[in-house]
Amino acid sequence: MPVIALDGVERRLVRCFGLVFPELGTDEIPVASPSSVGTWDSLASINLVAVIEEEFGIQVELEELGDMMSFATVLDLLERRRGR
């Protein structure tokens, strides 16, 4: 598998996912979603949001929660926030 260079936001997000889903390898995290991670349930989602809010110093809005259904969608949310 090729090594993908991650920018700072992606690296930090990988760390967040790793804290909530320690069973995932770093190569599995970028493709993580509730359908691919057996332990991704509602409690894990709440924990993930809390870790992300702490790491990035943001407040996730209620309407954004439904969009946070994979590593890619969370990264997209953070990139949009960074562009504000």
C-alpha cells in the first residue's frame, strides 16, 4: 500500500480517531466509517466529537453531527471550518 502524505489537520484527525478506535491501524483510519468499524456506535460518535472538539478547539453544531459519518466527511467538515 502506498504511503500517503498527510497534512497537519489529517494527522491530528488520525490521532483523534486512534484514541476513539484504538483497534484500527493508521492505514485503516482514513477509510473508517460506521459500516467498516464494528465499534462505531452512538457512544463512539459522541466520544469522537468530544475528542475532535478538544483537539481542534471547535464546537460541532447539532446540524453537523449527521454529516460526520466517516473519516472523510469529518475531514471535509474541518477543512470547511478552516476556510471560514
